Amino acid sequence: MVNRRSPAKTVGEPTVAAESEGLAADGGGGVRSVQRALDILNLLSEERPQITIRDIVDSTGLAKTTVIRLTQTLVQAGLLWATESGYMAGPGLWRWAHLARNAWELPPEFRSMLTDMAREHQETVNLYIRRDIRRLCIAQAESPRALRHVVNVGDEFPMWAGASAKVLLADVDEGLLARVVAGAPPGRCELVDLREAVVAAKQAGYAVSHGERELGVSAVAVPVHDDGRVIAAVSMSGATARFTEDRIPNFASTLRSAAVAMSGRALGTAVKGASA
């Protein structure tokens, strides 16, 4: 899985910014001190809800003095909360979480729709949007099977492989297709092949993939439209052995019904503009 660390502006940090390397742009184009602060926040998880200075130093490789300055800034901004034994997520994150939920969460009826499909077909159902040359999972209903494909909300994947990618690339220009191919491992994707796959998916109304990104995993995906353009892809994925030729049309039909129900409807205020 790919865990994205998106640059976001933090408040203050004069001592770190004053360091000779503090304001130097990193390889991703962000400000290094901001990326470091985000790296610290990304250490928090459900499995590790609290971190110590030692945890941060060991995980990031930063000097202890730099870590202390960064954590102090994050505490002042309310993004971390200091306790006797370390640091936990701060109350300032509640506001961001509320904004994100309002922008991205699907309406209840659509979440139920994904859950019902996963239960009926015993396969994982996901909703993806395009973020430049990557696809981002914004909703998921996991298969109840022991052997299942697991994709978490927030996971990102490259667009050179996968059924959802073929669907999401339907309306893009040649330049973006070329950038997708440029990001693929050598020999894994050619521009002419990707272009043909995208056209074929558009004509068929759905796309299929078998082991393109991950061996043994197959998927079927259909487009979700708004004002005539593709804004999302709803997919069903699981073990290749279960995605046989006789089952794929049934998967596609179920997904198409869901996509029709979603098309032209509010999927969250951020979704419409995400693939523009």
C-alpha cells in the first residue's frame, strides 16, 4: 500500500526555519521543515497512538534538538498533545478531521450500497478518484472472505495498471497518459497498450485487470460520471481464481447499477473537482 504524506502548512517554527537547511526545498518540492513536521504526525496510528521523542528520533533520523523544536511547534499549534509519557494527536486535528469528513465522506446510502455489494458478491468493493497520475481510494467495503483483497481508504496507487486506472483515464489527454507510462517500472507498461486499454474500457463500459499490479489479484471497474465526464471508478477486486469469465459480466452489471445511482449525485464536495 502507498501511504501519502501531503504537504500542509504548519504554524510558526522560527528556530527550525532558521537552520541552514530548514527552508531548503526537498525532493518533493515542499519545505523541508514542514515535511519533517508531517513525518512526525504520520508516526501516529491506531497501533501507536502515542510517541516519544526517542521514537521520533529513531524513526526519522533527525537530531534530538530538531525533534524537540518541531514537537514544541506542533504542540503550540494544537496538532500534538503533550502527556507525561509522550505525545498524542492534538485537539487541533479535530477541526481538520471535521473539514475532511465533510468534503470526502460518501452519503450514507452510497456507503450502504458498497457494503451490500461486498456482502452479496463476497469481494472487496472500492471507490477511487484520480489524483493527477495516481488513483486514490476514498471509500471501501471489505470482502467477508478470509482470502480477500485489502485496500484502505487513503491508499494511493499508480495508474499504469489496474481496472480502475483504465476507467479513470478515459477523459485525459495524451500528455497525462505519457506521464503515467513514464512512472511505470521498465517494461511494465507501453503508451500504445495503455491507450488501447483505456479506449477498450470506454467502449465496453467497464474494465478488467488480472494480476497487473499484484500477482493473483483481479478487478472489475466501471466509471461514475458527472456532467458527462468520469469523476470516479467503482470497482470489485479479489483473488484471480474467483474472477472467471462467467462471473465478470455479473460483477460489471452490479457495479454499473451502483455507478448509475451515484452518477450526477453528491459524492462529497471534494470529489467533483478532484479529477478535473
